[in-house]
Amino acid sequence: MTKQRLVVVGAGMASGRVLEHLTDAAPDAFDITLFNAEPRGNYNRIMLSPVLARDQTYEEIVTHDDDWYGARDVTCRFGERVVSIDRTAKVVEGENGPVSYDKLILATGSNPFMIPMPGHDLDGVIAYRDLEDTQQMMAMGPDNRVVVIGGGLLGLEAAAGMAARGVDVTVVHIMGHLMERQLDPAAGYLLKKSLEEKGITVLLEAQSSEIVGEDGHARALMLADGTELPCDLLVMAVGIRPNVALAQEAGLAVGKGIHVDDQMLTSDADVFAVGECVEHDGALFGLVAPLYDQAKVLAQTLLGEDAAFKQRSLSTKLKVTGCDLFSAGDFAEGDGREDIVFRDPARGVYKRLVLENDRLIGAVMYGDTADSNWFFGLIRDGEDVSDMRETLIFGPAYQGGAAVDPLSAVAALPPEAEICGCNGICKSTIVEAIEDGAGDLGAVRAATKASASCGTCTGLVEQLLQVTLGDEFQMPAAQPICGCCDLTHEDVRRLIKSQELKSQEAVWQELGWKTRNGCHVCRPAVNYYLLADWPLEYKDDPQSRFVNERKHANIQKDGTFSVVPRMWGGITNPAELRAIADAAEKYDVPTVKVTGGQRIDLLGVKGADLPHIWSDLNKAGLVSGHAYSKGLRTVKTCVGTDHCRFGTQDSTGLGIKLEQVLWGSWTPHKLKLAVSGCPRNCAEATCKDIGVVCVDSGFQISIGGAAGMDVKETELLVQVPTEAEAIEVVMAVTQAYREGGKYLDRLYKWMTKVGLDWIKGAVVDDLENRRALVERFEISQSVYRKDPWAEQAKEAPRFAPLADLTLEAAE
Amino acid sequence: MNWIDIGHIDDIPLRGARVVKTPLGCIALFRTGEAEVFAASDTCPHKGGPLSEGIVHGQSVTCPLHNWVFDLNSGQVQGADEGQIATYPVQLDGERILLDGTALARRSAA
């Protein structure tokens, strides 16, 4: 079989891919001649920006080198322009001579558009298209000034690349925001801000009028408003036009580009076209994905296979050196369209989803594009999103876990994707650590710090371990709360907030509980999370509490209870003591004991007597000491300046104030405080959940102590000068623990997870956040700062047996 | 059968329990649903914990002392532990709770 003669005009990314497909599938089918006007073969043009930014070298972005062409017997005529095509004779006329073809592929690409303003033909005015342009930009350094006309992707890449080399760069853009075709104004604003932080000057709505030259070389750009921008180099990156000149002269059908059908065939049965030079069904193509689709279709067509090019909806995931951008679909505003917008100003994150008829039709993201593939899938598939509308913007992780395979999502993340926000660790750093031998979560934490702070990215890190190590990694099963559900405490907490679940029924339903109404493990946890997150909306459910918290007394091993009245700051008086003594006698309390929390415990009270003993104690002004609760227990104090010759502050007074502010509040686990009047620390404040040690200059607040199964010394949170501020900090840290702690984690365990630094950031450094925490604590306390004994005492009949059948049976 | 009216359904909190004193000792009445009541021994066979003080979930109760879980249909302990509590016939007549007196008598006779 004689080989067909195939001539290819243009060695770009599209034709390179065609040649790969052809020579792989049928190495001997074609005798190939490849023309290229640039004096080189195929390279990855979209990687010119990393070359400019010095992240890569030209050699690294070459996709096909001499050996490749040699091995496939491709005759290369690089640096030679094609002068004309004679379609009748089927001959291509190159500068150095003709070559005949059986089949011809035009892959002439596109030309940068140069605004025909005065001075556009001066030296030092370039486009950003090929290696020569790139090299001119690379010649610029810190002493140079460059003006870039065009605030689209290409112009910004050029600007960012040169700015990274220290060049003084100004971007001139005619529109009101950058990249107006891919971004909406809000994302454009963030992009501008981020470029300005890199030292780039950005001028918007700026109309260029003239390039001023000196000795035939560009010297400055004049704007219509008279501003003069001096420059050593002027880069015009305002768009590209399909390069159709050769096709037009050859008499092929040409519109904006060379007309092709679904098989990439032009109006001539032996001439094909591919890439940026074509027009298919009215559309032009600039992104690489459709070009590769075209290349595949063209190769298949040449090999006699059935193939058809279909336009796909496009997403743009862009990287303007250091800024994460994503846009897809249609994000213009319009009738019947709804926006969902998420903004995190602190992290510079902006996300906007556009919905129409319950379907996602557009998305713009800036700063955090981790879920972009998922959103793009929703747009492409036209999926009905009404069921997940509430949490849609938070991405697939918030959709109850069924939506996507998290592993593929993690595998699809780019290397620079930030995994650990606390420590700023990106995917590639973690993968490198894993490849260097960090084989489990602990090792990755030790090597990179990823997930070593707040821990919310632990799942992602584990997935990276799994993706990187494959079967070698044993995924520790995420521990669900209990057998009733598949979700961890952390997931449930997050979903209660994000999905605004305000009842236990809502939690069971929306989060897929497998049991009718939970069990003794999950119900108390869910009850706590609901009352902590929705203090006003959710009503505490006693039936979801352990008996002690339902009975407001501690059950003892014989089924009797212990009763501990509150003694504020450990201070009592004869009247209270008398009331306690009377109650002990009246209800035959077998044991009266002084507790470690500076109060008195009445042990052995019968269940049915509880409301009555409470009622008696209430009459003397005594209230519940919550000695039974996952909540504030006591504030232990020493006598401080009242009596002690060493006391530096009124520690007793502060202890009482703290107890009066905090009492009644529910927390993930019990919460014990102490205030010592001097560093001799007689109140043992440094082994409490929150301890205050008074010093001459103020109050040292330390947290995370324990003296139970674990013994821990507190760590210093902050020293504050005034009592008022000390109270505020204690309230704020309590609320932060209430909002973030896992149920049954003592404060020190929560602290281990989020890190002392994080807590400092939340309650010490960020005063606004501290105030917000205090405010939320007060809202919750408006419900819970009251005596449960007084309320329970009214329900006395409930503590008695429902019926007594002993008498009837005896009849 | 000798159904004894022992109270109104709302005398027992939903997912809660109340105790009835009988010649056999304390029997706990568990309200597992709006109109679903079980009767069983109030005493955990493990360490004598008062089951009426436990958390009621599904058709089970968890002992407040050491978290033994009992199926209220059979009285069987669930999971790794071993044991069973007595269960008693109980029914709802509208909103009234009826306990079978003969069952209590039979047990006491046995």
C-alpha cells in the first residue's frame, strides 16, 4: 500500500495532537510534511507564562522534539512560510519549494490583534503570542517599565510574569473590570486587588490613544485623558484573530475562521483545518480542550473512522500566577435568575452561583476553586439542584456525602491547591512528604504541619494519603458518632449549622439517621449541638439527656441521688448552712460531704424527694450547683485581698462574678474554673479548664488544664489589666469552646485540636470576634441562666410513681 | 386478662418513662412513641440500675448506670452483654394506659 501524502501547515498544539494520534494509530499510513513559520516544532504555548515567570524553561515545554519527528519520519520544514496552496494541482508552495499532498491540514492558528493606533508599528511594541515575544519580555528587569494593554487572561499573565521578575508593570484595560468575559465585577475586583498586591498598577476604563516613540522605539503610552505612561516595552494583549489568510487566498470558505464541518473538513474534500484558525458552527476556539477534541476527530476522520466534533460547554479554570479563578457557564444577571453568593473577605474568597429554573447555569469563583469541577459538572449536566440549594455553595462535601467520590475530587485538585488553611500547606507539599516516606496522618503532620492545627482538613489529608499510596494506605475509618449515622461529630455539627437544622427530627431526617430517634450515644450530642447553635429556636430535650442532667442531680450506684447547691465562689453563710442542715435531717440524707469544688454535697437523696428538697433549699436562696452537668460546675476561689496578706486582687469577688455570668450554660463537657489571688495559686487555678491567676498588674487567664483521668497544666491565653476584660475573655473562650468543641471533649481536648494559637486569634487578638462571641454567649444565657431546680420543683408529681398497685394486688 | 387503668398517656413524657409500684417490685412504663408504650422491669439485671431513668430510643432503653441496652419487645439485652428483663402486657385504650393485672398476679404466684 502506498502511503498517502499528508501536508500539515502550522506546528501548534492542535496539529501536534493530530500527528500524535495519527502516528500512534497508523505509523505507516502517511508520508507527513510539517511546515511551521516559527523556526521550531511543537511546544506547549499555554506554558509560555511559566517560562516568563521563570517557573519553567523553554526546553521543558517542548512537546515534540527532533527525535520525535525523526522517529515518525516527519519531514520538518520549520522556519519556512507557506506561500500559497494550489488546490487543483494539490500542491503546497513553501518558500523553499513545493510539496504535493493527498490530504492537507491547515493549522495556521491565530494572530494577535494589534490595535491600529498611532505608533503600533514602533519597535518595542509586541504581542504575547510566541517564544520571541516571551524572550523580549524576559529581557526586562527591575529597571524597566512595561505597559500591558489588555486586562484579559493573556495580558494579566504577561503582567504577572514580568512583575515576578521585578519589572514595573502597568496594565491598561478598557473595561470596568478585569477579565470581563470570564469574571463578574466582584471577582474582577478581587483579582485586581491581588495583582496590586504583587506591585502591578491596574488602570480600568482606560482608553489608549497613541503610542509615543523616540528614535523609532516606543517610549510611552498616551491615554485618551492625557495620562502618559512611560515604558520600555509595550505589550498588546487585546485578543486574537484566526489566521485565515492562506485559506482565503486558496479560495476556501472562510468566515471569522476557516469553515469546517463536524469532521473538521473544509469546503475542499481533501483539505482539513484544526485549531484556533477554524470556525465551527459559528464558534471560534481559544482554549485547549476543544482543540484537542478537534485533533482527535480529525485524526479519526483521516483514518477512515466515524467521528464528529461536538462543542462542549466550557469551564475556565485559570491561573493568573498565584490567583485561583474559575468561571463556567452563563453568569450574567437576568430575569428569573437567582444568585447564591458566598464571600469570605478575610481569605479573599468569592463564590457566586447563578441558578435558573432550579438548575445551575453559571459559576464564578475566586480564591477557592477546589469544588469547581463539581460545579462544572452540575452546569454541564443541567442537574436539578433544588434539593441542595441551601448548601449548594458549600460544595459537594455538604451534600450529605452521596454526591461525589471524594477521592477523585482530591485526585483532581491541582498541586497548588491549599489543603491546610491554618498552615498554608498545599497539595504538592503534602504529596511530596508522602512520597518521601510519610506514610500516615501523624507523619504527614510532623513533616508538613498539615491538619495539625484545627484539624478540619484531616479528611483531605487522609484522602491524599490514599490517593498517593493507593492500597498501601489503610484509611482509618472516619468514626461516626454511633451506629445510628455515618457522620462524625464534626460533620454533624457543621451540617446543623450550614443546613440550619433546628430540631432533632430535622437532624435525623436530613442527615440520614438509620434509627428511629437515635440512641443514648447520639441523642445527648445532637441535643447539645442544637441548643448550642440555636439557643433561641431549639428547646432543650430532657429525654435526650443522661439521667443526671434530666434529674438535675447525680445518680448514685443504689439509684439514689446527690444534691449539691451552688455556693457562689465557695462563699456561704450561716443561713444557707442552716437550710442545708435542716434539709439533710428532713430527708434522711445519710452522707453530707464537702466537695473539691468548695461546696456541700448531700448524698443518698431518694428520687421522689428531689423536688421537695429543692423547694426547701430554694426558700433559703440556694439554687442548683449543676454538679451533674456538662456545663459550668464551680468557680473555686481563694480569699484574695479580702483577708490574705499576699492577695493582689479580689479573687473571691471575681470568682463570684464569673460564676454568676457563666452558671447554667451547657458546654461540650464539664467546665471548671478557679481564680487565685496571687501566683501562690491556692485555688489551684492552673489545673482547671479555665484558670485565672491574679497578679499585681492584672489577671493571667490560662486554659486547658485538667485533673482527672489526664492531669494537665493550663497554658497562658492572655494577661489582661482589668477585671471586666478578664470576664469578657472568659466568656468568649467559653463560647468558642461551646461552638467548636466535640460533645464530651473537655476544653483541653478541644484546645489540642484547634491549637492555642487559634484560640488566641479568636478571643484575644480579634476584638470584634471576641465581642461577637460574648454576644452569642449572652443570647444563649438569656435562656439558660436560671435555676432548673425551681422549675423542676413545680413538676413534683412527675417524680412520684405513676401508680401504686401494691395495695390493689393485696386485695 | 385484667386490664388496670394506670394513667393517661401524657403522664409519661415522650421518649421517657414512669414507674409503677407492684407486688413484683417496680415496673417501668416506657413511652417510645406518641402512642406506643412498653412495660418492663425497672431493675437492670447487671447492677440494679433504675431503667426508668435511662434514655429511651427506638423501642429500647439504655440503663443509666452502665449503658446496657434492652429491647423492650423481648426484654433481651442488646450487644455484647447478656441478660434479660421481664416484660409485661400493656395496651392503650385511647389515651389511657392499661396494664394487665393477671400477669402481675401470675408472676407473683409463680
